[in-house]
Amino acid sequence: MHKQNIVIIDYGIGNTHSISNALSYLGYKKLKISDSEEHIKKADALILPGVGAYEEAVNNLRKRNLEGILNEEVLINKKPILGICVGMQMLAEGSEENGWHEGLKWMKGKVKKLELPEQYAVPQVGWNNITINNTEPMFSKVDNDSNFYFDHSYYFDCEEKVLAAWCNYGIKVTAAVQHENIFGVQFHPEKSQTNGLKFFRGFFNSIK
């Protein structure tokens, strides 16, 4: 059994239980879904999930007064955090989805609408292969060109130096970012079957 304390941030949005079920399956039993400052402070690693609209996500996060404790734990105490889908997008400076909405500003870059050749559908829904730029720590157990499940209409237009993986969907779409102790993926590991489980195992094994 893995001994890491992992807290999945509960701010009313995200596949919290699906993520918890995937990690429990892998043997991570010290899991909490919580918005408690005490739990966040005691965690060894954090997960910031997210589905749906960016505006609702950042507003919910701030309504629960989570931005301050997350800034303290992630930026000052350097606690590892993994953002998933909209959770990854919130790492950016902000999003252009339905107007401008400020993010956590942990990484430079903006979230923009997918502007694609006409043969590509928006949203991007389904399985896409990824090209891995940086194997450690997120993709230590994942082969290059593995496929993951995506479901989004906006993407994180980030700096090249933080781009850990990308996929070709008419344009170069950011699939994963990383900077120091801050990580994020646009795809849903909890919906990506075997590759998603490999991703979770590799990531949490690498950061212990």
C-alpha cells in the first residue's frame, strides 16, 4: 500500500470520485476529497480536478477561500500539485472563455478557444495520441505516442519551456505542462483506462 497522503481538492467541480477510484485501485489508500485547509496542509501531494466552464471553476475555488492556502502550499512550501483538464487550465494567467477570467497565474500563458481546420470538431472529444517532451516525472511509465482521453473546447497556450506533452489535433494542442512542483494535464487520466493508470502510478511514484 502506498503511504502518501493525497488530497483531491473539492471545490464543487471535477471528477473527484472517478479520480479517487482510480487511485484507490492502484493502492493509494490515504486519499481525501476535501476543501479543508488542515487536510491540504497535511497532504504530501494535491490534485486540482476540473470539468465544465473556466469561470465557474475559478469562482468556486475563490468562494471556498482556497486560493490563499494553495498559493502557500504550492508556491512557498513547494508541494506537488497536479491539475487535470480545467484544473490544469487554472494554472495559467487566465482564460478567454466567455470573457476574460483570471487564473492562479502559476504559469505564463493564456487559455484560448480551439481554432481548428474545418475538418476538426470542437470540442475535442475522444482519444488522441500524445508526443512527450519531458518524461520525468509524469510520463515515467508511459510510452511516447500513447493515447489519452480528451474532452475540451479551450487549450492552454503556454510557453514552450513548460510544455511537457502535446497532441496534434489540427494544431499543436497542449496535453501536459510542468514547472518545478507544478504539473497539469489537459486529458483525463481517470477516463484513460490503462494509460491513465500508468500515468497516475508513474507520477506519484516519482514524486514521493
